Amino acid sequence: MLPIVVQHGPRAAKRVALTFDADMTDAMAARLRRGEVASYANLRLLNILEKRRIPATFFVTGQWAEQYPKVTRRIAGNPLFEIANHSYEHAAFTGDCYHLPRVAPAAMTEGVAKTFRSLEPFGGRQTRYFRFPGLCHDAAALRALAPLGVTVIDGDVISGDPFAKGPSPVVNAVLTQVEPGSIVILHVTEANAQYTDDALPAILAGLRRRNLEPVSLSELLS
């Protein structure tokens, strides 16, 4: 049986899930090594979530967890946060997916399984949720993940934060799309999504005005 693909939660309750992708590709790791970027871990964003006690779900790549084990332990140690799988090296599972390098079909299953093994020692609220890099998937990719017992999470609110030139477009993208049951896609990869932390307070304020409560993905889908 193919994995279930989830776009959003129930529309009846006034709850939304804030999800944060932690991407790490080979090219990103190389830029870090060369000193071309300072960090792909947005600690200010974590500070805001922690200070305001906002539940969140983090879709973590295996390479990101290995690059930032201290930050991953910090996420795992917060009972309001939960951890999900975002592949090992953020390579594409289909062709023509945002110019990402492609995973060989024979390597798809093991790459995702390897990520679960990489994340498990961090503990915390581990899930069997999986998000495809770029949200790119087809029937072959879903078949490859069928043995792993995952639930595939897409999302219905794409913030566009990796491409934003300031916080306002991120805030506007979220608040113009969000509705009860929404799954919001944001990023915790600072150098690739540098305005997410600036946008987050205004997003939270906008959700409050609409009486939309942020909850973990597990709570939204329960």
C-alpha cells in the first residue's frame, strides 16, 4: 500500500501546524566548509519559538542533523517540538525538482531509512512523518517509501521563505493562504531563508487575530 499523502489537517478546528524544514545538500555543506555562509541553523527563530512556547514540527535532513548535532539535541529536548524526516541529503526523488540533484531510484528507500537511523539517537518526539525535498514525488517515489511505514506530509501553505527578499512577503504568503487545519511550510536554514525569524512574530500575531492556534503536526492530525 502506498503511503498516505497529507496536504492539511481537519478544517473544523481552529488549529494550524507550523513546520520548519532543515535542508542540507552536499552543495550547502561545501559552502559552509569554504566559509561562504555563516550558518544554516537559525537560532533566533528557535529562541522565538521557545520563548513564546510555540509548538512546531521540524523536518530534518540527516546531513543537517550531523552538521548541527547540538541544535538537533536542542530541538529534540523541547517537549513542544517534534522531529520528522526530510531525507538524508535533500536530493530530489523526481526529475526537474528545483534543480536539485536526483536520488537514484534504487537508493530512495535506504536514504530515508538512513535518516531515521541518524535522527533516532537524538530522542525527543520522533515521528514517522516524511516530507519530500521540494515536495516533489510521484508514484515510483511513493512505492519506494511504502516499506518504511511513513506518512508523507506536503502542506497547503507555502511561505516562500527561501526565495524572499525581506520578511513581508513571507508574512503575506502565510497569512493570505492560511485557514483552519493548514500545514505551513517554513525553513530553519538561516543562510537559505534569512528572513524567517523576522517574519515569525508577525505570522504569530496574524494567527492570533484569526484565533488560529499553532499545534504540533501530530496534534493537528490526531
